[in-house]
Amino acid sequence: MAIPVGKLALYTAVAGIHPSRTLPISLDVGTDNATLLADDLYLGWRHSRLRGEPYDTLVEEFVEGVKRRFPKAVLQWEDFRKGTAFALLERYRKALPSFNDDIQGTAAVAVAGVMAASRLTGIPWPRQRVVIFGAGAAGVGIARLMRDALKRAGVGGDDLRRAIALIDTHGLVTEEGDAGDYRRGLGWPVSLATSAGLGPASPRDLRAVVRALKPTVLIGVSGAAGAFTEDVVREMAGGVERPVIFPFSNPTTQSEAVPSDIAAWTEGRALIATGSPFAPVTYGGRTMRVGQGNNVFIFPGVGLGALLAEAREITEGLFTAAAERLAAEVRDEDLAAGSVFPPIADLRRITARIAEAVVREARQEGLGRPLSDGEIPRVVAAAMWEPRYVALEPA
């Protein structure tokens, strides 16, 4: 329960949603852990874990209950296994306004970071070449949203395919290896991979992919600590003047690399963002602030915007709009300090701007209320509750 309670506390603090209008929920579907089942103090449902049809039936009943009791609610999915997470998202995204923060929130933060970094690297956003290390929920979510954002920027065909490379434990994901429904459409055609020197008979590990593709952006969501080795980082830095490197796995013990090493291996040229908080890094007499790609920059604004728009569906377009707004909120002084994300102290103001962007996008997609551009900021500001405490005088 700590996860939904904590996320809703952020909705209150950041998006101004009154706590009485939130409901934390955990679906207890049992456990196969014999130690827990035998523990007199275990508070969960004392049965074997539900799977298959019984599990699906329970989730269906839950969703129908939400729709019936709270017809204008937004439902945020969280902490499901990757296959289940994608299945539930696709099954219910049109049934009620809902999204999965592990997939879509993480993706929007990553896309925003790359967009912001593009202002400093000299390489326009539509010309970035991105390698994503980790093909689970977060990695696939980033690849999906990045494709959507690049399409909006006019990128298509083979240029779009070449722009994003997804790597799993077996190496570069190709069409022959993307059989899982959640990865379908993200694999490179075998002919394209072969022409890049990454055919079936060639090495396809991270270093080989970096050497062959010369990416401008490297994102890690693998949970594999230290995966961004010195060899990999130096290989990337040899092909681009300002490499953009995001070791996004958290906690810090699972980060693909630590910022101080990345700075040293790139002679201080890298733009770095992490999934966990890291202290500023000093290299060559210059101190760089390490931006944290925290989902809290995205999900409260998306949720608030979807509520105010009365959106019938939360589409990829809404998350792309949120990413574009977040990138625009990164100031030149943030980039100069080495951070591709704004200060966390600006979070409430940024959340309001993201909510406005989401409401506009929902209107443009024909999914929400037809509010005018002039009305939207007023509607958002009026909806953001702020606590007012009664002043107490000592007796």
C-alpha cells in the first residue's frame, strides 16, 4: 500500500488534488510464498496466487466497479509484471481513462530529457539516434513514446526505424525476436540490422550496437548495475561531441553507471541524467548538477489534465504533449549547469503547465471538453487545491 499512498500524496502536494478525492488501492491476489502463508502476522489474503482466468475476472470486476462508482475517475496502474502491465493497459485504456506510470510516465520523462538535451548538443531532436538498454516495461514504453514523438516531428520510414534501437538480454531486438505483443513493431528488420553490421551472425551486445550505430543518446532501464562500462561509454563518446547518457535504473545500486565515472570517461562532455538522486559532479574545475528523471515531473500533470479535460481516453498523444511541455520548462541556466530537467522546487508550477498542455491535446484529439486556450489556465489554477491551516494561538 505504500506505493499507491505515496503516489496519491504526490498528486495532492504537486497537482493540488484534494486528498478526499483520491483512493489508494492494492489488488491482493494471494501469494505462493509458503513462509508468508504460514506467518500468523501476515495481513494478506491467505491463498495461492490467482492466475489466468480467475485473475482476469477479478481485474475486470474491479474496473467495472470503478466505472460504476466513480465514472469520471482517472485510474493509474502501477507495479505489474511487464506482460501483465501491457495487457491491462491495452485492454482497459479505452474502457476508462487510465495509464501505467511505469510504462508511460517513465517514457515521457525520458523523451523530455532528450528533447531538452537537444538544445545543447547542436543535434536537433528529430535527428537523435537513441539506444535503449533494457526491453522491459520502461524500455518498451520509452521506445513507443519516442516513436510517437518523432512521427509528430515528421520522421518516418527507415529513418524512424533507425532512430531507435532496443536492446534486451540477447542484444539488438529485431523483428524475428520481437514476438512478444508488447514489443511488436519496435524490432529492426533483419535486413536493416545486417546492413548496419548487426546481422544474426554478428555480435549484438551493447558495445557492438554502440560501435555500429554511433548513438547520440544512451538510455539504461535494465536494472543491471554497471552495464554502461568504461569501454561502452568511451566508444559512444568517440562518435559524438556531446553524448547524452541516462542511466535511469533505480535505486542507485542498480544504476547502469554513476555520473562521476561517466563524466571522467567522456572528459566532462556528457549530458547526464539518472533515475535516482546523485550529488553534483565536478570535473575539470566545473561542477555539474545531475538531473533526476523522476516520474513525478509527469504523472501528476497528466492525471490532473485528464480529469479537468474529462478525457475519455489517455492517449500517447497526451504523454507526448506532457513531454514537450516538460522539455520546454527546462531553462537555459539548467542546461548550462548540466541538468536536462528543471529543479524539483519548480514542480508545482511545472505540473500546472503540463496539465494545461494535456487539456489542450485532449481537446485537439477530440477526447475532452472544448475549452478555449484562454479558459484552460484558469480552469487548471482553480482546480489546484492548497492547504490553508487555521492559525492556533497558545492558550
